[in-house]
Amino acid sequence: MENLIEISNLTFSRGGRIIYDDISLQIQKGKTTAIMGPSGIGKTTMLRLMGGQLIPDKGDIKFKGESIPNMRRNRLFEVRRQMSMLFQSGALFTDMSVFDNIAFPLREHTKLSESIIHTIVLLKLQAVGLRGAADLMPAELSGGMARRAALARAIALDPELIMYDEPFAGQDPISMGVLVKLIKALNDALQLTSVVVTHDVNEVLTIADYIYILAEKRVIGSGTPEQIKNSDSPLVQQFLQGKADGPVPFHYPANSTAQAFLGSAS
Amino acid sequence: MKWFINLGANTLNRLEMFGRATFMLFGAIVAKPQPLKMIPLTIKQIHVVGVQSLLIIVVSGLFIGMVMALQGYTILVDYGAEGSLGPMVALSLLRELGPVVTALLFAGRAGSALTAEIGLMKATEQLSSLEMMAVDPLRRVIAPRLWAGIISMPMLALIFSAVGILGGHLVGVDWLGVDSGSYWSIMQATVDWNKDVVNGIIKSIVFAFVITWIATFKGYDSIPTSEGISKATTETVVFSSLAVLGLDFILTALMFGIE
């Protein structure tokens, strides 16, 4: 199977803290790959690295065989037209209507006439079920609708790769179901390659073709949903079952309780 | 020893910040301008930072002109020189108060809004998402705002001075009874186009540049949290006010100091 993105021996640190230490992963073309892990381990950072917004300290990220960190700025901007990203907040432009938000990438990057843009925008909105909301402003949308509108914008230019940053975080069960269905449907209908960063275990197990679990600066488990479920790694199992204590400790590292409470006495 | 370390660290931080600010300015203005896309965006921003600041500028200009006429009259009348009220009001406004007070008001009214807006765009990932859509936020977001500030503030300063002179007329001539003919004719004879009007415009262009640069940079460089944006907004107003007052002295010294 062909890999759209290949990350090899990547090391990345920020503010003196190492976030990734020598990790490698592959995103297969046409598949949905999920990257999971506890909060605060830099899953979003991984997407930003893939999008070329951050530069790794060591290692390489290849998009269709071309190294992203070594690209010149102009080339990077060209490559970014083939990828798009759904941000956690949706990141709709608050000073434009939903319609103009989705028309934005088309107006920026194509020379299509307004009537064609109109058609494309309505098609994309229809795909996410928001054609009726075209004239609303982003502030008038609910959280779930904003994310769907952002999804319509993300697919406006028919990208090859779409990266979802925590698409399910903070959604009610219905919106969550809608998003799961949309991601799956888009992937099948448009032959997209999807990367989903999330910590919602159940949703991911239903849509992902391949899963990477990141923790402690490295990949602790990878495989198809079936392989992950049957993994014998205690760390993976703790994550899947949501146990409070285990290899990932409940307590943030601290000195001993005796020292903390009896500090002056002892 | 400790203060020496702090001094060094602070200086380095300031220099680094200045470097980032210059980098942003170059990316926004110098690198590959795209006038066709820029002009409509800039016009929209001129409406936001310029037209919407008109009211505060006109009202402040009017009152400052009126106060100056009142104060000037009570001093000048003792020497029977109330005929010179016109040039006094006009020169103070054109040379100093117009550019400086407009700049201070502009920093508070438009500069803080620019910082908060850009900071929030950063916090809500709008800037990142522009970048991921292969649109350079420096050119799309920062550049139109920079140009809008640089274009609109000098005009606001001229409007401020003009309204102030009318306010001076209102109090000096209509109320206190200075002769209208001498108010205008001595003003015309005294005010020099190059020395007074043009120098005032130069001042306000410099102030406009500095304020919009600080405001856009502070927003662009802000830490994208509510605390970070509030700090950035405060810094915009404080830094640009201090910069305006400091630069005003330097510019005045250069323009009028050495004859």
C-alpha cells in the first residue's frame, strides 16, 4: 500500500521539553488513520508538523515522497493546497457568512466564476447538511454546526489529505454521530486520506482503518482496531478502558507525601 | 550580579522581539505585494480603523479648539493681542496637538481594537487555518490593517486640526468677540504651508506607522489566551502612547529646533 505521509525518526521539542522522541509512523493513502493518546502529549503538534507549520528538530516528514521540513515556502504553500485541516474550534472566519467562509479557499486559489463558486459551495454545504445555513454568521451556529461548516470549507478544494484535530471533543452524542458518519462518508465518497487526532476511543474504533497510540513521547501501540483491542500492552489497555491508575499514574510526579505534609518537621 | 543577568536577559528579549516585529513588517509589506487583492481589503479596514474613529476625533478636536481659544484669549487679552488668537490656535493644532492627540486617541480607539482582533484570530486558530489554506496571514490579515492605519491616521489628524480651528472660532469670535477678519487673516499670514502643515502631516504619518506596527505586531505575537490578549492590548496602548510622545519630541527638535 502506498503511503501518503511518512514520518521517520522524528524528534521534536518545544520550550526545552521533548514532545516526540524518535518516532516513526505512516499514513496510508485512501485510509483513515487515527492518532490517539492522552491529552497534553502533543497530538495537535503532530498535525502541525505534517502541515509544515512546525519544523522538527530531527527526522523527516515526507508528503508524497517530498520532504516537508525542507521545502521552500512557496512550494510548501503549493503542497498545502492538497491538504486541509479541520481545527478543533472550527476556525471559521468570524467576519464572513458561512457561504463566504466556504467560498474563501475557492476565491483565493482558483479563477472560477462566481456562479460556479456558488454551485460548489452549495454542494459542499449540502454534503454536510447545512445548505439552509449558508447565510448565517459563524456566531449564530452551534458548536456542532460550526464544525460541520468548517468541514465543508476543508473539502472545498477537494484535498487529498484531510487532518481532523479532535473532531469529537465537546460534542453532544447526536453531533458526534453526525460527524462520525460524515468523516466516514467523505472518506469513502471522495477517496480522501484522513488523519484523525482524538482521544474518543469508541468513535475511532468504528471509523479508523489503522490506529497509532502515542504516549510518553513515542508510539506505544499501532495496528488495526482489532489488533489494538487485543493488544497485551498494559499502557494501551489502560487507555482503551479509561482506567484512572496504571502505567500512566494518577498522580502528577511529586515528592513523597511525607516530605510534602511534614516538610518542616522531618 | 542578579540584576546584571536580568538586564542582559531583558535586553536580549527586547532585541528578539524587535527582530520578530521587523520580520513581520517585511513579510507583510515588502515581500511580494499583491495590489489587486490588497486594495479591497485595505478599503474595508480603512472603514473600520478610520471612518469609525471619526466621531471621537471630531468631538475631541472641537473641544480642544474651544478650550485653547478660551485659555489663549484670557492670556492674550491682557496685552491687547487677542487678534493673534487665530494663529495661536492654528499653529498649536497643526504643529503639535493635531498629530499628537489624534495619535493618542487613535492608539486607544483603533490600535487596541486591532491588537484584540488579531489576538483573538490567533486564539481561535483563524490565523493557523489561513496558513493551512495556503494563504499567508501576514498578507491577508496584517498588511491591509497596516496600510489602513497609515492612510487614515494622517487624514484624521488633519480633520482634528480643522475642526479644532472651527471650535476656536466658535469660542473666540462668536462668544468672546474677537474680530472674525483678524482671526482668519492673521492665521493665513502666519501659518506656513511647508513649515507647519506639511511638518504636521509628516509627524502624523510617522505616528500612524508606529502605532499600527505596534498594534498589529502585539496582536500577532500575543499569547493566545484571554490573559495574553488582555496583556497585549494594554501593551499596545502603553507602548504606542510612549512611542508617540518620545518621537514627537525628536521630530519637533528636528523640524523646529535648529533654525
